[in-house]
Amino acid sequence: MYDNNPTLEGIKTIDEAKQGNVLFKEHWQETSEPGGRKFYIESYGCQMNFSDSEIVASILHEAGYSPTRNVEESDLILINTCSIREKAEETVRKRLRFFETVKMQRPGTVVGVLGCMAERLKKKFLEEEKLVDLVVGPDAYRDLPNLIGGVEDGQRMVNVLLSREETYADISPVRLESNGITAFISIMRGCDNMCSFCVVPFTRGRERSRDPYSIVSEAAGLFENGYREVTLLGQNVDSYKWENPETGERVNFANLLEMTALVHPKLRVRFSTSHPKDMTDEVLHVMARYDNICKYIHLPVQSGNSRILEMMNRTYDRPWYEDRIRAIRTILPDAAVSSDIITGFCSETEEEHQDTLSMVEWANYSMSYMFFYSERPGTLAARKYPDDIPEEIKRRRLNEVIRLQTTVSLRHNQADIGKAFEVLIEGDSRKSDQDFCGRNTQNKMVVFPKKPGLNPGDYVQVRVKDCTSATLLGEIV
Ligand code: SAH
Ligand code: SF4
Ligand code: F3S
């Protein structure tokens, strides 16, 4: 759900943000009016936030704005923010210092803060950051044109109302910075869990599920436009539930997965994130029935120790989690499982940390996103438990987990040498335009030499010859 950074923080660095996360779509250039207003948007945090930026872009497009990659020529600068860890918020503050210099050169430029940090800090943002004109929470994006109007009339505007209904179901997101092959579809918003470390329930509000027919039609539209893979997004996809108020028809996550898989056998379906307490065997059986549902589950454990899990309010213990892994191994023997892990949570002992290490080993994760605990104001843990593990110990434990996970990932990949996989070509590999890259069903990145006649969006059989801990290297068979 967040980018593939196996080190300390799961958010993009500033440099990456400058190059990569600036949302843009080529054909918009043609439609932009000469002298029309331009917006620039930068996104941080999880995939849902990136997906929200595509909704924002669509709303702004309707309001007559065109996108630009060049912040210096924009009339409206937006930063879609993340609050998940302190470091994520620091990154945003640094970017605001940079935007300040831009605004000094172009005094009329409107600067807006969107997303989770806007929701967390609300009006306080305007007191703390003098350059900010606009603070908009994740459920208020439809109000953007109106809020921008207020700023143009000389006011500073805030809308951080959370909603119980908003899913932006009718807004067709503009696919920006897209490879044209893989896309994300938000299927729900908010979170009703209360993991004690987590700020998301406060920044994203109550859980609500989007109309399944709007999801399926978005997937079908993507397929018609050449896309070959969709990832269904939610903080806890297994608790997806929708009911037709008129007919009483009910759709759960297993049903939705099946409906999406039926769009086309050549459309791959992925999803993220699964919560161990809610992941059902029904979902696993649907996955087993459809070849185009990828055999990969992101099932964050957070800690391998039951006492810590209890304090984290994850509502499962280690035996429960192990049972879920066993169910995956039984129903989907070829599936890969990955995880999220937090080290140095309040009062965690060395022994309890060892339990997390043994879980990484036992679960044989193909990869993990790993973090050290960062106390977030207002969360249950911040109110109840002292943040009593010194940072150097948190970091040392994190490094131990990263080191072990790297070994386990390498072993996991080495076991694939000699096997052939179906790979969906996504584009050129990062290192060479002589090579393609794409993923196999287990979500492993595979790099292989190109062959004439093949293009991104094609499926190929690739035999694995070699690997690193992060990538499989192969040849087309
Ligand atoms: N909904 C997903 C996770 C969303 S946040 C789930 O329940 O699995 C992504 C990850 O960030 C979490 O899984 C957790 O590992 C990490 N995280 C969340 N809050 C954190 C905090 N306060 N400190 C460190 N890591 C945190
Ligand atoms: Fe946060 Fe827990 Fe909800 Fe995930 S399930 S978003 S960790 S509260
Ligand atoms: Fe996502 Fe960060 Fe918000 S992880 S939900 S953008 S706090």
C-alpha cells in the first residue's frame, strides 16, 4: 500500500517526489487552454493517497485547471500529505519550505495542503504554516473549486469534515504518471479498527465501502483502455461490505474479488491490505478458483509476540496469525505472503523482539515493510503507554529485522531459480532499456532481456536463472 522502501520509512524521499510523484498526464497538455490556470500536485504516503490525488486531479480538471510538472509555473500548488510516522510529517514541512521560495517569486500562487496531515492538524496548520492558503481533508475534495474561490477572494480556507458516505464512486480518476498497464482502484475509505499505534482512523474517518458495480465498471474501463492489472485498495479490504438499500443485495470482499476477476481472464486482480483478523477462507477459495487473481497476500503481522499484539489492539494473537498462514499454505500452496512490522513498540522486551524475528523466519515472508515505532499524538498508545524504548534500540531492532528479512527474501527467490512464471510486462527495467520488467503472480519483480514483437501489457513465460533478494532475473521461454 506504500512504496517499496525496505529501509526505515515507507514514504518517498524528496528527490523521488521531485521526479516521480508529480502527477501529470500527457494528453492534458492538448486540452489546456492558453493562459489557463495550472496546478501542480505532489503525493506522499500510502497508495490510497496517490489514488486520492488522481481524484483531486479529476475534480480540478472539471474546474478548468490543467496539470504541470513544473512547480515554478503553477498557479496552485497542492501537497497530499501523510501522518503515519513523524518522519512523514517532517518531509512535508521540508517541502513547504521549498514551496515558500516558489511563492516568493510568484506571490499569487495558492498553496494547499491535502490528506492526512491536513485532517490531523486542521486549522492549526494555518497558524503553524503562514504560506498555506488551503487545508483540505480526505473527504472534502469535492469542495476544492469552491475553497479555491474563497482563497481568490482573499480568505484562507479549511474544510476537514469527515464523511460517513463519501467514496467518490462517481468520479473517474485521471490516471497520472501511469505505466498504462497497472492501476489502483479504491474500494473503500476510512478504517474502523483501532490499532493503538495508528493515526489512520483519526485522519480518514469511519470505514465505508464503495458501490461494487462502480468498481467493476472502473476495472472494465481500464481493461478496455489497455490496462492489464488492477489492485483493489483499502486499509482492511477483508471487511469490505456493501448492501443495496433497495434490493437488500449484499456483496462482501470475496464476492467483489470474484466480480472483478470476471471482468476479463486477461485482467489480473490484486488487493491490499488484508487484516489477519478478517481474512476468510472464502476469500482464499475464490483466489484459488481464478488464475487471474494473483497469488499474493499482504498480511501485516506488526509483531510476532502476543502480548505486544494485544497492546497494539490488533485483536489477534500469534497462534491466530499462524493459523491464517497455514490456511494460505493449504488452500493456495503457491502463494507468497508479505508483511508490515513495527519494532520497539511500547515496553517491548528483547525476548518479545526475538518473537518478531522468529515470525519472519517461520512465515517465510517474500518481503516486508519494516518500521520502528513512531508515537502519534492522539492515538490510543500515545494516551495509554509511555514510548519507552530508546530510539537507538528501536533502530537496532529494526536493522535486525531488515537483515533477517533480506536473508529470508533471498532464500525465497533462490527457490524460484529454474522455475518458469507468467509475467505481465510493465515496461523497461529501471537499469536498462534492453531489458523488460514485470511481475509474476507472487508479486515478484522479474527482469529479462527483451525480444522483438513483445510490448508492455503482453504476458510472457519467463524462466528464472538468477536472483537478488529483491528481483528475479530470467529469460523468455
Ligand atoms: N491498514 C494497514 C496498514 C496501514 S499503515 C494494516 O492494518 O495493515 C501501514 C503500516 O505502517 C502499518 O501496517 C504499520 O506497520 C506502519 N505504522 C502505522 N503506524 C505506525 C507508527 N505509529 N509507527 C510506526 N509504524 C507505523
Ligand atoms: Fe491503522 Fe489498524 Fe486501521 Fe491498519 S487496520 S489502518 S493499522 S487502525
Ligand atoms: Fe495513508 Fe499516511 Fe494517511 S499511510 S491513510 S496517507 S496517514
